[in-house]
Amino acid sequence: MMRLTFRAVVIFFGLALLLFGVLDLVTPRARFVNSNPPAGAIIAEPPSAVIVNFSNKLAGESTMDVTSTIRLLPSGETDYLDGSSVVMKSGIDPGDPGGKSMRADLRPGLHKGPFWVTWRTTSAGWRTITYGKTYFTVGMPMPEDITRGMEGAIWERNFEWRSRRAAIVGGVVMIALGLLMRMSR
């Protein structure tokens, strides 16, 4: 009887962990849809603003920043910068009545080179957090060694995504252990 109770408890906690991880996977999040300038684009002149559109309505604490790490000099040489922000003002785009876009107004007179767009979104209602980054370049291609680990022009993750993955794997392992306990005598 004690063995059966222990087995039931292990399976119960395995199902709870599995349910927790799967529910987190299906919870609505504000995911990257598109941007202006487009992700990974090479444009001729620096934009006055960057707009990123997301899949769900954003909460007010969502943030976005644009930084620059390399400046292309008129001579064609590159000057490495400290990666400071080039944003004057950013927030949820007042021109989007659906509240699914963020806008960052950039400083005037920006240089040519690559620019990184980073965000941390909180979806309105569900309060789920997603963060990510993309880039665009002005007047030059993006050096490949800088984007080597990105697998494309957009990198995006759920907040604490490793914890959710661990909950799913842990739940499956606990269920398997509970079921195997019966077979071994």
C-alpha cells in the first residue's frame, strides 16, 4: 500500500510539473511581428524612428532601446563605440490604436553602421514577458562574426524559458519513474 501511495504521489507531481510547463507554452505573449526598418535590413540613411510591431497588446512597462556599437567613418574604416543608446524617447507607439507597437525616436545626425534594437515586452492582460533583439545597418553590411549565434536577424526568448523547459522534462521523468515503479518488484 505504501508503494502504491508513493507511486501515485510521484505521478501526481509529474503531471503537475508537466501541466505547468505546457500551460506556459500556450500562454499568449507579445512576439515580434515586423519592424521599420525591417529586421536585418541595410538602409541608405539613418532613420528618425524605429517601430517594432508585436503580436499582442503591450503593457505600459514594455521597453525598447536602440544602440550602436560600430561607426562607419567616411574613409571606410570602422570606429568601435561603447554601445550606448541612440534613443531620445521610446514607448508604446501613440499612433497605434491597438497598442501592439513600440516606437523609439532616434537622435538626429546618426552615423552609418550597425544598430541593435532590443526589447522587453510585457503582454497586457496575461503579463507574460518576452525579450529579444534584432538589428539593421546603415550603409554597410552587418559583420558576420557579430551575428554568429543569432540564427537569423531576430533573437527572441520567453522570460525564464529554461525553467519552463525544465518543468516539462522533470514532469515527463517523474511520470516515467512512477510508471516504472510498478514494473519493478
